Amino acid sequence: MDIARAPDSGTGETSDAPAPPDPVVPPAAPSSLGRKVRSAARWSLINTVVLRLGNFATGIVLARFALGPAEWGVYGIAQTVLLVLLSANELGVGLAIVRWEGDARRFAPTVLTLSTLSSGLLYVALFAAAPTVAGLLGSPDAANVLRVMCLCVVIDGVAQVPGGFLTREFAQGRRMVIDGLNFVLGTAVTLVLAFEGRGAMSFAWGAVVGNVVTLIGCALAAPGTLKFGWDPGQARALLRFGLPLAGASMLALAVVNVDTMVVGATLGNVALGFYVLAFNISGWPVRIISEAARRVSFAGFSRLAASPQALAQGFSRALGVVITGTVPLCVLLAGLAEPAIRLIYGSQWTPAAAALPWLMALGLIRIGSELAYDCLVAVGQRRSLFLVQGLWLVALVPVLLLAARLNGIVGVSQGHVLVAGGLVVPVFLIALRRGGIGLGRIARACAWPFLGGAVMAVVILGMERLLGDGRLALLAIATVALAGYVVCVLPSLDFLRGVGRQDMR
């Protein structure tokens, strides 16, 4: 299964030339860049949808026939630790392959050396600390799972360079083949081990196998990029560029995953299993829409960074596209949470439904904030990102601890939305404004989808009372609600296609 983050980060001989300059990518010809971005976005969306549907089906099989809430809780702890480590395992230098101007193969050997060394050291520290970490998170049984699953940290560190070249070149067609092989082989291992009774360890070995496949595939798709080298000047410039991004990325992943730590430590593995299931469901729109967009958004924003007007237009259109595609999924899953979970996973998982509506709201906020994150990185506002993520985490931890004790997993979900919507969204809007992207553009991108979402919510609530929650009733409700949404967003089609007036501030 595709549990670990796919590397989103070319090599040649080391050079005596000075370190690369401050990362600024000259703007590409708009038509050429547009064609590349559109093609990459299509491949990325197809890739993401296919893989997420596969993961969705696999999760149903595991939840119904192989694993219970306690095993999902252990998996949730291991996955959380892995994702936090992956956020900074290569010290942020892998993004230089995508972002910096000139021939990336000139400094790629130094990137590979830094990334591999930092990933290896991080894994050694995790291996030694695994029992302590698992105990602090309320899941002592997760120690061995942590040690196996976090092998992905090292594999991902090595894969940063070839994966980064594929992203830089908008080669999402090749990435689709690689990710497909990752899914097939990793999922096969997970299923075999799960039905043999290996519990959460099945996820760990599946993740390792899948990431090994990704590393081999990226190396073959970007030949000659796995060459080690060292240039002290380049290393200093890379660390100046990467460390702030690594810190901000680690904070961002901590923000998304601190709830798992809180639930595990305060409510136990069973409650954590229900919460992990609900959170994973809420992540479907994020993974399908946002992940596809982010595979091209950073590279695209980087090419537009030299032109504030072009960047503002590009960001507003990208935001409009991802919000338009995400809102109906979020509203459907929030409004039909309990019958959907009961139908898909079975009645034993219905306690997860109470948290799902709040987590769907959080998922929508995450999609917007992740796109804003990529844009702010592209324009060089790394310090602002660090401050935003730090503020988010500092505010979130005490709120979640209190909410968990007051209202269990529902309270944790509500606390997430309270902090994200009430504190973080306004701060991101201010940061975007400083980057040249005004509130008017953002409002235009979101207005029609939000109106459509409101109409969908009214339709779902009204029809569910009339028709109930049987299978045919759910199908009818979803169909009518989606039809209402389409009618509401039709006026925004020209904007989403880039036709018409684009000068809103």
C-alpha cells in the first residue's frame, strides 16, 4: 500500500563552480509552461484517482476481514511517526532539484549525499528510541512496527534526487507507472501478511516493499541521477535553502498528525483505530485532488514566481480548480457519514462516523492551506511559513488535549477545525496578501463552490429525512445533491478555464 510519502524532490559529477545562487527560476514561455503543467496535471490526477481507489478498496478488505480497531490504532501511531520523519528526512535540500535554476545535475550529487546521510542518521536515532516513542504515544506494541516501517525514511532519502528530476520535468506519466508498481507490489505484501495474522506489521512491510519499488523505478526513469558527490560550497547553499523548508514541513506534518498522538496517548488504541479510519476517509478528497495538484503546483508556481501578476492568476485558478473538485466530496461524506461508513466498512466501525463531518471540514481547509504553502515556498516566504506552522502547532496541542478529555474523538475533530478555521486561515490569507495574492482573487476562486456546497448540504439533510439511509436512498440523495452542485458552479467555468477577466486583486 502507498503508505509513505512518494518522493517529491539528477546527477552528474561534482563541480568546482561556486554554489548555486539564490533559488530563482526564470519564467518559462507561458504557452510552453501551460502545456507542460496541463499535461502533468492530467497524468497526476489520473494517477492519484486510480491509486486512491485501489487503496480505498484495500482498506475496505482489511477493515472488514483482517484487522480490527486496535490494529488500526497501532498502524496509525507508526504512520504518524513515519510521516513526521519523512517531512524533514532530507533536510529540505531535495526541493532544490525542482526549484533551482540552471543544470540541476551540477549540484545533484551533493543533494544525494546530504539526503542519504541525514536520512540514515534519523533512522538510527528512531531505531534506538522506538520503544520509548511507542510508549509515550500510548502504544508499546508499536515499537517493532516503527522500526520496520521507518526504513522508508532511508529509502525516501535516496529517492529524493531521481524523484525530484521527474517532478522538475513534469514527467507525471512516468510517475504513474512507478506509483502503480508501488501500489501493486506493496499492497500484495500487505494483504498476504494481514491474512496470515501479522496485524499492523503487514502495513510496515508493505510500505517498505512499495518504497523500494519507487526508488528503483525513479532511478530507471531518471538514469544517471544516483551519483554521490560533495561540494562544500553547494552544501552550504543547499542547507541555507533547505533547512527552513524542512522545519516548516516538519511543523506542517506535526500539525496534521499531532491529533493521532493525542488520541493514542489519552484515549487508547481502540479509540485511535476509529479516529484513524475517520481521518483516512476525510483524507480521500485531500489525496485525490490536492495530491494530484501538488505534484505540479510547486514546479508551476516556481516558474511563475518572477511575475507577480502571473503568479496571482495561476494561484487563484489552481485554488478554484481544487476547491471546485473537493467541495462535493467533502459535503457528501460529511452529510452521509454514518450510513456511508456502515455500508462500506460494516457496523462495527460506526463510532468513527461522529468525528467524520468535522474532519471533512478540516480536509477542505487542508487543501487550501497546502496549495498556499506551495505558493509561499515558490515566492521565497520560508520564514512566514515557519511562523504560520509553528503558531498552528502551538495553538493546536493544548486545544486537542482538552478536547479529547471533554468529548473524545469528536472533541479532537472539533478542536482541529476551531484552530484551523479561526486562527490559521486568516494568517495564511495575510501571508498570501504579502506575496501579491489579494483576498478578492481567493474569494472569487471559492465563492461558487461554497455556494454549491451549501445547496448540497440542504438537499442531503432534506432528502435523508424523507427517504432514509438505504442504499437506493443514498444513491438518489447523492445524485440530486451533485446535480445541484453542478448547476451552482457552472458560472465559474470560464474562470477555471482561464477565460475572461483575470485582474481581480
